[in-house]
Amino acid sequence: MKTSSYYTLFVALGLLFASCKKDNYKAPSSTFSGRLVYQGEPINVGFNDVYFELWEPGWGKSSAIPMSVSQDGAFSALLFNGHYKVIIPASQGPFRSLSDKTTNTDTMLLTVSGNIKQDIEVMPYYMIRSPKFTTTGKELTATFRAEKIIKDVNARDIEKVALYVCKTQFVNPANSIKSKEVSAADIADPANISLQLTIPDVVPLQKTVFARVAIKIAGVEDMLYSPVQEINL
């Protein structure tokens, strides 16, 4: 009985020591931040829609560190100093990854040593140009131009365009209080797209709402958006 008690105490002390040792590891303190861009212009995406992955080689069996992309294309994370691989999964974003000049693949190499600010260049299928929002009373009109960027064998058609209005700055279909969607067949001129809707009464009452226009690309899950626009009521 004493032997068993001593053994249990020994194991408990060992686990406590291991736990304390683990807790003494320094937390990550280096920042990797930037934006997803096309020719220096941010790619606007949906809230919580798009992410990419960081992989740190050399640790045997490892798992990806997901990097969430904000609505304005920005990202930021605390990391340990080290060497990483940056990979954008093929299913992510209204764009295609570009081939990295160093790896000759869509995998980018990243060395973190202190704070790093670095944008990631991608190739969008389309860009939303000159978005404009005007109101007359509660009638909201949004106009923009859809510029086709990818025109080779990887080109894709527009499936629909949309205008979303939300109570908060997180503007997407799930949060919208009113939306207007138009299929590609009903778009007369991609260079002159106009969408209209009536802003509903907001409960509880607030002085502003938020709006964005979006392009849904055929065969691509994630939509391309304009920057968020605050609308005065």
C-alpha cells in the first residue's frame, strides 16, 4: 500500500513538473500582418469567409495554422520566430493564387523574425470598380463596374451580383436586413451595373446602416465585395 502511494505521488509530481515546464514556454510575440491584394489594391471578401494556412516545417507531424482574412483583405497573427510555408487552399477566395518566384509553386516561403508586414498578391477573377451608393429617402441605389481580370482558360463568368444592407459593419448575406440580387442573364452591361432597394425600418432605431455590393462568380463559393459603406438614414 505504501509502495502504491509513493508511486502515485511520484507520478503526480512528475506531471506537475511537466505542466510547469510547459507553462514556462514563452508565448509567440512576433506579428505577421498584411493584406490580400491585386496590384496593391485590397481584395474585399466576406466576413469569416476566407482563410489561408501557415505550415512550420521541421516539427514532424504538424498541423496548419489558419489565418483568417478580414472583410477588407487584411490579416494579422502572433507567431513564434521561424520558417513557414504560406498556402492558400484552392477552395478559398474569389481569386487564384500566383506562382511564387522562389518555389515556382503557389506555396510562398516566409521567415518570421520580429514583426513582419507583407502583402500577398493574388489574381482575382473580377474587380469591383467605382462603387457608388446614393440615397433618396430610404431608396438606396448602388452602381459599379465589374472588371474582368482573368481572361484566359481560367476565366469564369459572373453568376449574379448583389447589394446587401446590414445593421452592423459585418456585411454579408447572413447578416443582411435587406438585399437585392440580379442574375447574370439580367445584367445588360457589366460596365454599368445598378441595383436598387428600399431600406427597411431598423429596430431598435439607429441612425446608420451599412452596405456593400458583391459579385458571385460561377463555380466559386466565396464572393467578391466592395468596401463597406456607411449609409446615413
